[in-house]
Amino acid sequence: MKDSNKKLLKKRGKEIQVCTNCIYDLDVPEIFFDKNGVCNYCNQILELKSNYGTGKKLGKEKLKNILIDIKQAGKKKKYDCIIGVSGGTDSSYLLYLAKKKWKLRPLAVHFDNTFNSSIATMNIAKVLKILDIDLYTYVVNNKEMDDIFRSFFKAGVPEIEASTDLALSEVMYRAANKYNISYILEGHSFLEEGITPLNKNYFDGMYIKDIHKRFGTMKMQTYPLMTLSRFLYWTCYKKIKKIRPYWYIEYSKEEAKKFLKKNFKWKYYGGHHLENIMTSFYHKVYNPQKFNVDLRNNTLSAQVRSKKMSRTQAWKTYNKKITDTTELIEYFQKRLSLKNNEYNSIMNAPPKCWKDYKTYKKIFERMRLLFLFLSKRNLVPYSFYLKYCK
């Protein structure tokens, strides 16, 4: 049997069952394999490709109709859509597609968690200047944000970056409401990034509020918390739609990088989601060292599925130790005022998860039919329904 088809591969010196179509292994939460050894996440990707017509005529037609609706809803308005920006590849290229290819009038929206890398900041500035796109930025109080991050670190849960993701979503809704915009475009591609495994990276407004209440020392005054009532207000009452264009088209991150470098003097920041210092710490230090979780398998598995990398090479890369983390750790400790003994004590303490704290999860599950209805009308991403409501 060729190595690319082996069901058992070595991980940390022991054999473990690995999907024969990607590199998700038995350690991935809620994974199971079909008779051919293919995992449920690979089959989920196939289902999404079929439903959205990704890269096919069906997908192009669906997106074409959505773009018509966006332009119609945006008539006589200064902007017709919101695009969240981070300085990363996906959002930067989406700005180009929206403005130049699709002839939309986007407003770029950025949530500054005060941990931006200089490269990300410059990337945002370069792309927006050349494309002549306005920027709406929400800057949180840095001490308050430090307090939230410190709270999650003390709580011992993996989702130390959850507050940034949820805040960006809330800020985009607020900007859409302020300028009477009906559509938000998000630069997520399940072909390039995969779908985060169930029970990984869970977060919601109640989760953030509960952890901060237990471990925080400051009031959340500038942090834009999205509660359940606000979420329902944005989706059910204001009917602000969220669209992920890359779910419909054939999108290549590598080609996008080359294009951005050539046409915008855009710079690469070293890895997926590493354009932010806190996100870099999360991916390179916190998750691997405390939880023995390496989220590189999401992107690497996506590359294997799309035949951009061999399964053998992806597995080899995935099992290669992450290095060059000393500066990240030092910055994290200094920024959050953590002494060595406190940092080491928390890192070595037994891990906890979102189930140990208050969340909206049970409510989402009880409301799953509503969220399924909303997902079919692009009022919430379908991935939200899959992850939060089942």
C-alpha cells in the first residue's frame, strides 16, 4: 500500500489512524472515518462544494446573483458592502475582487485589538490607498484588551483569541448599521482553510463575559461584546447578510499572495493567521504547548484535499516542531504583566475547555431550526449552524 493511502501513520513515535484523504487524525475532536478511511470533515467539504457549486458554473451563477442583489440594495448609498480587513491574504485580495472585478463600493472595517503586527498595518494601508477604499477602524482600550486576554489565559481554555474574532463581527455589524449597509463580505475559504473541527475554537458572547467576570479586573467599557440579543438584532431584525464569496469560486491563496505582492507591494507575514501578534502566540505557542493541539493541520489538510500538497509532505510538515517562539513568549509575558513563575504555572496547569464555563451553546441548539432558516438566507454563515447548533 502506498504511503499516501496508509490509515496508520506515526505521530510522536506512536501509530495513529489518519484520514486517507487529508491529515486529520484520531486526535481531532468528533472525527470518524468511512469504510475507505476518509474522515467526516473531508466528506463535509465535499457536501459544501456541492451545495455552493464551488468553482463550477453553479457557484459562479449563485455569486453573480448575490452581487446583483448587493448592488441593488446599495443604490444611492455611499457603500454597498462591508469587508472586514486584517492585513492578511484573504481579506486583502477580497478588497481587490470587490472593487475592481465586481465593481462594488466596499467599506473596509478593522477591529484593532492593539496587537497588530507592523506588516499587517502597512498591508492594510497599501491596499486601501491603491484601491481608494475608505476604512472604518474600531480601536479598543489596550489595557482593557490585555485584561480580557489575561482572563482567558488564566481560565486555561484554548480560545485565547476568541474575543478578537467576536469583536470584529460585532464591529462589522455596527458599521453596516451606521451606514445602512445590508451585506458583509467575509474572506473565508473552506477549500484553503478547511472547517475547524467541532468542539475546537468555540466562542460566544456569554463565554467571553463569564470568563472575564471570573478572572478579569477591569470593566468591559470599550470592548464591543456581541450578546445573544445583539446577534439576533443584527440577523433577524436588521437582516444584515453575511456572504463568503470564496465559497462559490475557485480561490487560490498562493496566487492571491503573488498578485498582492506584485500589484500592492504587500508583504507576507510568515504563516496562516500570523498577521497579528496575539494570533501568532495562539497558533505557535499556546495551543501546541499547553493543549498539544496544532491547528496547522486545518490548512495542511485543505492543501492535501485540493492536491496542492502531497499527504506525505503535509504529514511531515505537521509533525515538524514549531520553532522561533522565544520572542513571542517574552512579548506575551511583558504585555500582560506575567512573571515567569505565573506564566509557567498556568501553562502547566490541567487544560480546561469551553464546557467548563457559561455559554449560549444549549440555546443555540434549541434554536437550531431558526439558525438553519437564517443560514439558508445568508443571514448567518452555514458553518455557524454546523458548529454551534448541532
